[in-house]
Amino acid sequence: MNTRILAWTQDAVGASRIREAAGIIRQGGLVAFPTETVYGLGADGLNPQAVEEIFRCKGRPQDNPLILHVDSLDMARDLTTDFPASARVLADRFWPGPLTLVLPRAETVPAQVSAGLPTVAVRMPAHPAARELITAVGGPVAAPSANLSGRPSPTSAVHCYRDLNGKIPLILDGGECIVGLESTVLSLTGDIPRLLRPGSVTLEQLEEALGRVLVDPAVLEQPEEGAKVSSPGMKYKHYAPNARVILVKGDEGAFYRYVNEHAGKGVFVLAFDEDMQKLPQPIVSLGSRNRPEEWAAALFAALRELDERGAEIVYVPSPPREGVGLAVYNRLIRAAAFNEVVVEQ
Ligand code: TXA
Ligand code: MG
């Protein structure tokens, strides 16, 4: 299959490309499209065969459910059997935007979307191309990140092309994703809201809106083999670069000392602009040390760059587990297969 990349712009040309993409999706096909978080691999969320095609195309484990993307509150409500007051509060505050809500699944939603779970994940994206696409399809668009399973999520059309060239007919190119990490996933199916995946809508913001929020253990720790987890996506070694990634917990001085003691061929550092001249090893930067939003936006492209440059071992300072830092930590600790060393100050 020949994979075309078409630029999306907010004009008549962009609109005709959205119609073309929507046509493919309505006929059961797949299209990669931009969102503010990462690129999605979209299919008709109410068509079981199209949804199954997503799993085949990505090589995604069958038990990892998908998010349905909506363009209105009514569309979101129709996909659930209960849209509680807490969901309304969050939708008012954070939609459209990088927040996914897990709610009881309506019967109209194919079981394939939710990998058989009685719940469904719903999100209203902020990127105008994504919302125009959903509107043109006329129904919910099921979309995981548009990468091959196990690869870093794509934050540009080129990343999608590298992973899915020859497998899908069309990639809509809406530029680089502003957020750069996948949405925050929050379950509202229990008595107390539960954070399943941290993102740029932070735990602190959710607590401010709702009061108490539980953090699922899988956010910070490796689920045990065979354990039943609330968020199936969290049990897989995600975002894995070819290099061995090692998180180093300690202050700046301790980090420099540790890296110097472990110097060698193929050793790279993933750190900040402020570190650029301070270490002899090649450094890939996540942006400024003081701006977690920059780390989030840069992370997945940085992991791909490290692979392209042939990094064998990558040392990364452990980000603080607060605000957007929690989301960056959650992705990094998985890229590192939970390999973190604590260095004395
Ligand atoms: O930002 C995003 O969320 C992007 C863009 C494309 O919207 N999508 C994305 O999808 O990251 P994906 O499939 O890569 O991640 C979906 C996550 C997985 O961790 C999955 O386990 C979880 O959401 N999830 C989906 N449905 C669920 C459900 N019913 N219960 C619990 N977790 C669910
Ligand atoms: Mg993904």
C-alpha cells in the first residue's frame, strides 16, 4: 500500500483533505492524524472490523483497550451508560484537551474497542484537525497512538511514516504535537477517581477539581507478572528505544559524577540545555531544566534520535514526580524497563 502524507491546514485545502480522510475511515480504513498530545491511528469507533484492523496494523496486544475520540459532550454521553457529575466537572474544565475519562461502556460501543472490558475511554481532543475529522466522520474515532506497538509514540507525521509506511493509505500532517505525551487517563468507575496514566493535565489539577484522586500503582511501579491491572496499557514495556536507558536519581553533581564514572563507548546522556557543555558524552536535550512542558514535548523525539545516533546506554536524570514531571517520569521509567539507580549526594 502506498502511504501518502498530506499537510493539514486550516483552510479549504485542509478541509478537503479532512473529507478525504473521513471517507477512508467511514469505509472501514485507517488514517493517522494529529492531536495535541501525539498522533493517533484513527478508525471508525463503532465498526468492529475497522477497530480490529487497528490492532493488526500496530501489532497491539489484544487486551489493550482503545480511546474513543469525540467532538461533543453529547457524543461522549452516548458512549457511556453513566456520565457522572465528576465527568461533567472535568469536561467543563479540561475538554477539549489532553484528558481521557474511563466510564461505563454503552452497548453501542463494540467490545473490541474496550478489549472486552465493561468500561470505555473517551476523550475530546483540542487539535482542530482532530475535531474536524471526528465531525466529518460523524461519530467517535477510535485511536491509539500511531506507532508500532512498543515504539515511542509519534509526535510528528514523519514518526508515523517511519512506523506505518506501507500499512495505511494516509497520514494527515498537522505539524509537531504541542503536548508531546499521551493524554492523562482517569477512571471514574469506582467510588474515588483513579489516575491510570499521568499526562499534562496533572494530578494536582485533578485533585483541585475533584478532591481526592487515587494513583494507580502501575503509574510508578512495574505491575507483577500476570497481575490484573486497571490500565492494561501500563503493563507493557512501552516506548522502548534500542538503547538501555538508566534513570539516575540524585542532584546535578551526583548525576555528573555518576555519568563520568560510567563513561564508555556508546554512552549518551539525555538531559537539559543547561547540561550541554558540562559533560564530555554526547547529550540529547529535553529543553530547559526548569520547564517540564518542554521535557514532555521533546521526550519521544529524543528517544527516537538516540536510536538513530546508535546510543547503546543512555543516562537520564530522574525527573521530579510532580506536575508534568510525573508524566515524564512515568514514560521514562518504562523506556528504562524500571531501571533506576539512586546516587548518594
Ligand atoms: O493522547 C492520547 O491519549 C493518544 C491520542 C491519539 O489521543 N492516544 C493514546 O492511545 O495514547 P493509546 O491506545 O496509545 O493509549 C490508551 C491508554 C492505554 O494505556 C489503555 O490501556 C488505556 O488508555 N485505556 C483505554 N481504554 C481503557 C479502559 N476502558 N479502561 C482502562 N484503561 C483504558
Ligand atoms: Mg500508545
